[in-house]
Amino acid sequence: MKLFRYLAITALAGATQASPAKRAVDDATILNYALTLEHLEAAFYATGLKNFTQVDFINAGYADPFYINLQRVASDEAEHVTFLSTALKSAGAPATAACAYAFPVTDVDSFIATANILEGVGVSAYLGAAASIANKAYLTAAGSILTVEARHSSYLRAIAGEVPFAQPFDDPLDLNEVYTLASSFIVSCPSSNPSLPVKAFPSLTVSSTGTLNAGSQVVLATSSNAQAPSKVYAAFVTVTGPVFTTVTPSGGGYSVTIPSGVMGQSYIVLTSSNGTVSDENIVAGPSVIEVGAKNGKPSPTITPSIPSSTGVLPSKTSSIPQFTGAASAIGVSSGVMSAIAVAAAIIFA
């Protein structure tokens, strides 16, 4: 722990001396994005463990030692909060405080499905921004958190009945793509929290039935604030660049065929270009889509769910969340900030 604390503080001190023209944000902002993520994840697991007992998990079919391992995941996230808060305070920078959260969780299955997707988005966010890190010492410290998050993701994928490592390369997401997915979890934040420069694209919903594979068709629907041009394309995010596919208007939405090479937890956006994906041409999305055969027991069907405004996990029903992103940008100047993976996305920015 002392080594990681040293690495983060050393990197912060060095990077803040860099030329502002070379960096969009300073390392204090980077650490606060990361801390925002860890606050949210720590709150998510703490709330879940408070609302669901070991017996609840066993009765839902998740035998020991799953509950003990879940406690370890919760402990990891709490330790990440302490680590990043200490680094910021040691550097003389204000540390982001925890926010009020709303998680679309109604029972044990939906808790696991949510945790599974959150961890996957976080890994993609770290990956998407990794090339932007300036200080190698900080990259090492931040990378040590990333590898733990990836272990969490693989474990939860296996528990959810999905292949733990569905493809040889994970899919990267950029800052605003991650923020779009994550923005629905924050209810409010302290006004004293540092402002974070992000925006959310219009949301994108994926409708489908059964297990999805290359060649399967899905229907996409955008939120009402999406400004769709006359020609729209669908792009699946991959590490080698977006894979584009044509879309066909279908009942007020768009029908899309999943291309080959897309596996596991994947992300789809609608764009006005079939050559690049950028903040300037994204029409809506991303949305999370799971592609590929299940491994072990079938995962619960994913259906849309709207988070409550209470910031707690409500009583059990059977609804599993689908993460489609925010309908519009949230005013981050007041601290209303999506923490899952947004923080991770910036940790290297």
C-alpha cells in the first residue's frame, strides 16, 4: 500500500509541472475521476451487502464461498478509495467526496448482473485512456488497480454464467462514452466536489431475444433528444477500431446485424459517419451488449430498468438492468457526476 501511495503522489507532483498545452487535465483531476469511480463502486458493494445476506445469495443459487469473495471485492473498492484520497491530500489537492447513488437492483440476480457490467465498463474505461498517461510511475500505480478490476470482472462474469474472458482483447471506451453509460447512477454530489469536464450522449437501448452471436439481429432505439441525421451507421467498439455495420429503420428504431469479431461485453454506438467514431459524430450511445454463448448456468434475461431516486437497493422483484446511458449531459459543475468507469476513463487521461 505504501509503495502505491508513493507512486501516485510522485506522479502527481511530476505531472503537475508539465506544460498545460500538452495535457487536457492535470493529475489532480485524473485522481479525482478515479476516486469518483471508486466511491461509486465501494457504495454499490456496501449497499448490496447491507441489503442482501449470505443466506439470500445461497438461496438464489450462489453457494459459498461466493459471499466471502464478494466481501473481498467490496474491501478492494474501499481500499481504492483510501488510496486515492490519500494521494490527493498528500499532494495538497481537494479530494472528491462520495455522492448519493441510485442503483437499478431489485434482487440478488440483478445485483450480480449490475456488478458484472459495472466492472466490465470500468476495465474498458481504463483501457481506453491508458495511452494518455504521462508519468510511468503513476501508470504503474493506476495499472495495479486496473488489473484487480479485471479480476473482479472475470470472476463476476463466470458467476453470471458468462465466459470469464470472452475474447483475447478487451474493448476500450473513451471518456464521454464511459460517462454516457455511467451517468444514471449519480443522484447528487456535494457542491464542493471538483468539476469534471464530461458530457453524456443521448441514450441508446438495445432490444433482443435469446443468446446473441455474430449474425444475430438487434433493434436499437434512441432517446427523444437524439438528433438523428438522414444517414445513420452503427459502430461496435473494438481495440483495433470501430467495426461498422449498416442499419435499417425498424418501427421507429434501427435494426442492426452483429458483425463477426464482436464477443463478450461489447459496446455499440450510432454515428453519422462510417469512417470514424468521435464526440462530434456520435448520435447516441454507447449501449452495452453481451455477445456469445453462455458458460455454465444461463444468465438472467437483461431487461430495461430505471433507477430509483432513493440511492438504495429496493425490495426484491426480478428485473435485471440494461445500461443504455444518459439521456442528456448532466451539470458536472454542481458535482453530479457518473462515477463508474468515468473515473477510470480519466485515470490515464
